[in-house]
Amino acid sequence: MAENGRLPDSDLAPTQVGGELRNDAAASVNRMALAFYLDMDFRLLARSTYRTYAEQVTTKQKYGSFAAEPGTSNHGWGKAVDFASGIPDDDSAAHRWMERNAGAYGWENPLWARNASTADGQYEPWHWEFDPSNDRKKGAPYLHKPDTGEIGLGSSGTRAREVQALLNKNLQPENHVRVDGDFGWASAAAVVKFQQSRGLAVSGVVGPVTLARLRGDSDTDSNSDVPIYLQQGTQKV
């Protein structure tokens, strides 16, 4: 049986906010990260996610009574995140976004962490915990990793630059991206906006169907991308 802070690698997954979480929590936070970016125009990032038992010991030594006893932290179960991105400021637009939206993805700033008395160390507006039974957004889109030959998050080179230029041809000026061959979050989010506007399956990745629609070819009878083998110039992460 898995123990707190000693979860097997198979129970953990990397997240798009940084660090690792339990598989279901990672999937949820990745969906929430895309929604956050589309609304806020900057990335949702974490400063702490899953903590091993040894990391919990170090945290306890550093923060004393303000930290959980090693082996009891929800970070050790891979279902807690200490967020950055302005969320530690509970008057920020980012924190307000979380208050409005995070619950639908199963995330909550627990009552103890909303305690406004800083004397006991229990005021942590940055600390959010995941409950899968409250996740109502399991079908929400997230940024997929590009497969071989696709253009998506982490791609670079000539083909990525061409896709960026096509996006700018098809999107309103406020959604334009820098045509630099570096396919980061802004470019992937622009793909999402294009896919949504054309009724395509949303992935943030440019495969053959999205590429055809970007080029103005509407003859395809599919709305979902599969790998397309483009010319060299794409670097997969």
C-alpha cells in the first residue's frame, strides 16, 4: 500500500504548472491551467506540488509548527499545490479567478488555509487541495503534447513559424502571436482558440485537420487531428 510521501512513480504524473501530482490531480490541474491561461493571458504555476517524505522533513525543519508533521501532509499524497502566479495575494485577479473557477475542477483553498489570523500560521491563500469527487470538468480541454510531426507546445523551427503565421491570418489581432518559431503557451492557446472557432477537437496541437483548416481547406470530413509528418524543424519536448 502506498504511503504518504512515498508514492510509486506509477501514481504520479508531471504537470503543466510544474512538479508532479497524483495522476488524477495532475490531469485536473492541466485542464485548469489551460482555462486559467485563456482567461488571464499568463500561466498558472506552482511553487510546491508533491513532496516526498524527506522533503516534508526538510519543510518541517524550516517552518516548524507552521508545517504539517512529516507523513501527514496532503502534499505527500500528491493532491495539494502551493500556487504562485499571484494566487498568494488573496486580493489579486488570479486568486479571484481561482475562487470562481477552481472548485469545478475539484480544487479548494481549505477553510483552515483561509484563516485570516496570521499568528497561528494557518493563513495560506496559495494552498489548494484536490478532491476528485468534486471534479466536474473531466471533459474540459487541456494542452496535449505534440506527437511526432505535429506542431504544439515545445515545438520550434521553420514549421512552427509557418503555423504561427497561419494562426495570425485566421485570428483577430488581439489573438495574434509572435512569429518566431518558438511554440510556447501563447501559440498553443491561439491554436485552442482557432480550434474552438472552427468546431474542431480542442488539443492545442496542429495535426493534419487543424493544419488543413488553417490553410483554408475545408474538404476534410474529420474534426480531430492525428499525427502529421511535417518537414524537419519541429522539436518535440
